[in-house]
Amino acid sequence: MGGFGAALVLLGVGVLLLGAVYGLAWALAVRPSGAAVDQFLSGHEPVEHAFCRFHVRWYALAMVYLAFEMEMLFMYPWTLVVSAVGTKAVVEMFVFLGVLLVGVVYAWREGALRWD
């Protein structure tokens, strides 16, 4: 049995075990009825529609959050290649961080980071 055969057998065993666990959970699950079925707000009626509008300040805050998430997304692979590439990789990362800093300063100046 080659390397792929062993991997396929292991994958098959994993899928069977996963199916068995899900089937067991489905078989032993408690199925509520009546008011207990409505799980939103502990059974209370919602007071606003699910598509309600958010205040515009949350969108600016979400953009700042996404900017920092993108920073981490690019910094992890960068740490693996910085020693191989050298100074060019360090300069490129500082340019990238500079662009993010300009965005944070702009958001700070516009008041996106205030909570009042």
C-alpha cells in the first residue's frame, strides 16, 4: 500500500467516525416543541427587523479592524521569507505599515475611533 493508499484509508476512517458522531448526536438530541423552539431572545418576539440599519460609525470602525486584519495576513508569510529576501522585504513591509499608519491617522482624525 503506497503513501496515497494509507492516506485514503485514514481519510475514510475519519469520515466514518465523523459520520458516526454526527449520527449519534442526532439520535440522542432532545427535540423541543412549542415556545422552546423559538430560540431568538429566549422565546420573546424580536423588537426590530433582522435587516435593521447600523449607525455609520460602525462601518468606519469595521474598516479599521479589517485594515489590521490584513496587516496580520501579510505579516505572517513575510516572517518566513524575510531572511531569504533580505533588506528589500524589510523596506516593503515598512512601506506597507506606513500606508496602514496613514489610514489609522486619517480614521483617528475623522473620529472613527471615538466611542461617544
